Amino acid sequence: MQVNSPPLSLPSGHGRPAPPEEILDRALVAGLLLELTLQGQPLPASPECRRRHLKARLAYSLATQLAGRISLDRFRTLIRRLEQWFPYYYPLLPLPPPEAESSPSPGRAGCLSVSAPRLPNLARPDLLQDWLQTAAGDILPSRPQGKFRSQGLQEFLQRSRGRWFRLKDLARFFHIDRKTAWEYVQKLQNAGLLVHNRGRSAAARYRLADDFLKIRLTALQARVVQALTGWSHALVETTIGWLTASAGEPFWEEPWPWSLPAGRRPELLDSLQTAGLLVVMGQSGRQRLLRLHQQWLQPRKGPDSSGPASH
């Protein structure tokens, strides 16, 4: 690996042996950081955005990998040590090439994609697959030559990433007419797999029901509206969109949300924290690492189905 900066002292401090617990923590942080870089995903072109992107992804990886397995105090210690060790490990990483830099929309900060990843997947593939294996038999055609089959439906819904899609998108994907597509959508809606946005004609949209998403979206939206009584409708909608975009992943408070004057950001975030919508997972200087409260996330399957209560 190529070193791009002068050698730094060891994270534990040069000349003194590190306690066993710190050695274990350091190995955990370094291993997860290396794993993230080896995934080869494009990174923001801006050097500062790249650093913040990797640090945010690492914090999220720590949260998801250790959820329910360590105490909150232990997790906060890891986040603090991440701040200490990151400058040491970052110059040593074999970083993938940056993504093509695009011009941000007016008023948007250049690092927006770091704090709120571009359309992350809201769907839970495990829950969707379980439903298709157990409940789809009476809805989908059983003919081997049928176009609308379980595997194809799973692929389409995973591609939709838990977000709204149009009837014609479904018809085009399965090469069926709109009337047939509408009949299947109605069956899937009645079975509880899909929900409708109540729009008419060209405004009609469908998405996976909340039970198949990473977040309890409908309840979350209602809570945001309640928590931000007195704020403008546009700001409430922006907040809902941003919280939804996080898909339950941690994000840095700046530049969130981009349309809000910086002087009012603390007031908004305090309102969301008081309402039980956000929790603070860590801090870097004046920047706080935030995440949706656990109550708005769908519980996991298996032995940890109770969710990361400690975070």
C-alpha cells in the first residue's frame, strides 16, 4: 500500500504499550475500515468529502456490526477512538478512484451525498424473500411460462429500493399490459405487500409496505409532522425526505438539511431529538453523528431480533 503522507505515531501513542482492550478496538476499527475500502465503491471527488464519507460509513459499520453486543458506553468509546485513529489509518488505505464530480443543485452543499447517501435501499430483502416464499403462492401464476413470477417480482421490488414506482414501470419490467399489471398490483396491495399513494391516474404510485422496509416510514412521517408543528410545510417535507433518505444509517448534522439556515439547524435537531426521532451516536469537533432512533427501525431477524437496544 502506498503511503501519501509523513509517518504518524501509532494510535495508542509511541513508546508505550497499548492495553489489551485498546489493541482489540484498534484491530476492529482498522479491519472494518479496510473492508469498506476494498468494496471498491466510488468515492466523492472532493478529498474532504472522501474522508467524511469513509468516516461516516465506518461509524455506521461499527453500529450495525456491534448492535446489541456491546454497551452504549463501550460504543461511544469506540467512536472517540475512531476520531483518534482515523488520521493514522486513512493515508495508508488503498482508496478506489473517486466518482465523476457532478455539479450540485443550487443551495446544496457539495458533500450532501456523504451525509445522506443517494437513494439508499429502504427495502429489507430478507423480509421480502420470506413473504414471497410463504404468501405469494396464491397470488402469482403457477404456470412455468408465466412472466409474473416470484423471482422476477423480488428482483423488481429490490430494484425499486423500497421507493415509489409507477404501474407502467412494473408493466414494462415484466413485458405485460397495464391492465394485467394493475390486476397483480391490486392483489399484492390487498395481501399487504404494497401500499398506494392514493394518487389518481398518472399520479398513482406504489411501494413496498412498511413491514418490508428498514424504517417504519408511515409512523415516522406522522411523528415528524407532529414534532415540527409551526414549521413551514416545505421544511417538514424536506425533513421527512432527509430522514427517509438516511434509511436508518448515521449521518453528520452538517449540511443537513441543506435548505435550512445554519442558525436554525440546532433548533430543528433539538426538536427532532426531543420527539424521539434522532439520537446522537458520536461527535467530531462541532459535528454530531446522528441516526434515527431505534424505535423507527424495523427489528432484525434471528437472535438479535430485539434490535440494538444499547444504541
